[in-house]
Amino acid sequence: MKSWIVPFCLLGLSSLSVWAQPSPPLADAGVSVAAPAESPLYLSLGKKAGIGRLMDDFVNRLAADTRLSESFREANLPHLKEQLTEQVCEVAGGPCVYKGVDMKTAHEEMNIRRSHFNALVEDLQAAMDAQGIAFRVQNQLLARLAPMHREIIAR
């Protein structure tokens, strides 16, 4: 995600004496610096380890699903599992940063139709059920992933 914060020097504020003085680190100032809170969704999914187990199950289901298996026949499944784990971890509000290609680029040559996408979602739901993920948590994750369909389904 890109930040649109403009550095103070670009605003002409760097010449002010208050900005010119280096600040002591917060820890030196007696302020405790807490790590960012992990989201409830990330925690409910079992953090990165739980998401990893989920993605392992999910990718195995994709590869075995006759509706989708052709798309995954030559895929590097261990790499796909790693990439999906990072992506879902980030989407769920965890500390991970997905560094893979964007969804449009990753899927543009695959001619994915709505029926393929729906089959993928069914496989994800089955994997979540098998992992004992609560229905409420499943819906939260699916709601965060749903906007990706615009970049994945061929028009």
C-alpha cells in the first residue's frame, strides 16, 4: 500500500527551528513503543501458522479440483502456498507484507471465468471448514478477499 504523506521538507517546513532539532528516540524519552496490534481476523485465523495450514489445505484442494486442476497442473505449488500465506496474512491484518505480483498481472493470461472463481471460493470455504474456522471468521475473510474478483475474472 502506498503512502501519500508528503515529507515536511517538501512543504517548506524544514527551515523551522522546531523541525530542525533531532528528536530523541521515544524509548529514550521514557515512552514505551508498542508493536501494532494484530487484527482480530488475523488472530482468529491462527496467525501466520494457522493461515499457512489453511493455504496448504486450500492449494491441495485447488490442485485436486477437476474444475480447476488444469490451471494448477504446472504451477509451483509450494511457492503458491507461500505467496498465498503472505497475501492472506496481510489481507487479514497480520504483520506480513505480500511482495508478489498484483492480481491482474498474475491472472491476465489465465482466462478465468466466474465459474472458475466460484469454484475457487468453494474450495477455500471447504478448507476453512476443514480447519475448524468459524463461519463468522470465514465471512470476514471472504469479504476482504472479494474485491479481488474484479482483477481476476476475465472480462
